[in-house]
Amino acid sequence: MDTPDLQIIYVTGHNATGKTTLCQQLAEKYADQGWHFIDGDEFRKASPELAQSMEDASCKVNGMMRGTLGNKNLVEEVRQHGAEIRAAWEPHFTDVFQKLKEEMVATNRHKMVFPYHCYQPWTLDLLRTVFPGGPRSCKVVEVEVSRELRKERFLQRELQAGMDHEKQWREDQGQRFTMCRERYGPEYNKEDYKDFLEWRFMFHREEIKEEPEAGVYVVNNDHFDAVSQLEKLFSA
């Protein structure tokens, strides 16, 4: 049986750039052209195998990916562990892409907008291996948001989830707030905490550059208006 003509738009970027919302908007807007949406994190959580491979890789190399809090040469520190980080994460991403492809075929959803992670550009090489066929079959969108705005959005997410940062900074004995007190002192400071969030959750990533001829696009989403910038991806 021939493999169906599959098309994927893989949307990635740092945490708090609005990837998932953007994908939902795109899939809804272009549903009449056959486009669908799957949330990458939910897709992973629904599979025990993917959830386990995510946990295994995280346990092995998350410390290497973060580097040392406060290190002025953090980027170089992280780069020194590039081979180990890739070896830990390759099996997970390969399985995610393969299972997604199987899901698309099984459910007859041959056009998919899919937000997920990309810790380094080699992840995109794995994606293209599973979804061959060049830019028509596999497009990548890197969503960017200014650094300070990205940190502020992440902070607001936590507030909306019910976190009381000032109280936790004073009283929480868990690793996160213990590190904050040791690093920044006993009193909560919003800007210090945002810097901590950036270190903990927004790992260093090598730049993904726009290459339309290769199917790679970069959009800014500071104002949640990236949908209009991606019209060209859906042109007939």
C-alpha cells in the first residue's frame, strides 16, 4: 500500500512564545483545506512509551542543558555537552515523529499542524527523515518572542495557575525556591525570579535561521499576530 501524501507544519520555539495557541488558530483557519491540529505535549502524555522516553532523557541531561545558574559562560558550558544531549534526546524525538506519522495515516488526517520542542537544530533533521519530500511535505516554523516578554509571559502563566511567588519564596523548601533564596537572597524580587525561570525552563538553543527554500520560517509573536505572517504556508 502506498504511503499517503502527508504534510506537516512543525511549530517550535522557546516556552511561552504562544506555539500551541498559534497552531490551534492555523488549523481552525485552514480546516477547509484539510488541516488538523495535535498538541505535541498532550500527544506525548497520551503515550506511556513517549512519556517514559521524555522522562529518561530529561533525567540524563537536563542539568547539562541548563548549565550552571549564574555562569557567565553558560552557552559554552552547554555546548560542551552537545553530543551527550543529542544522544539522550534522539530516541525520544524519533519516536515522537514516527508515532505522529502513524497517527496521521491511521486517522486519515494527512495535513497536520504540530507544536513541539526543538532543543537543537538537529531535531529538524530527524523530522525530515520521518517526513521526507522536501518543503512541500515538511515545513518548520520557529516562533520568536522578545526575551523580556517571554520571561514575563512565563511568569504570568504561573500566576494564572495559582502560584504565590512571594509566599513560596519565603516558605517553600523545594529545590526551586531554595535555589532562588541561595542565589538572590531571602526576599522575593520579580526580576530575579524571571531570570531564574529563564535559566530553568528556557534552555539555550542554537539559532534556527529562516530558509524558505528549505521550508524553514521564522515569525515574531510579540503581539500574538503571527497567524497573518504564515498565510504563505497555506497557499495553494
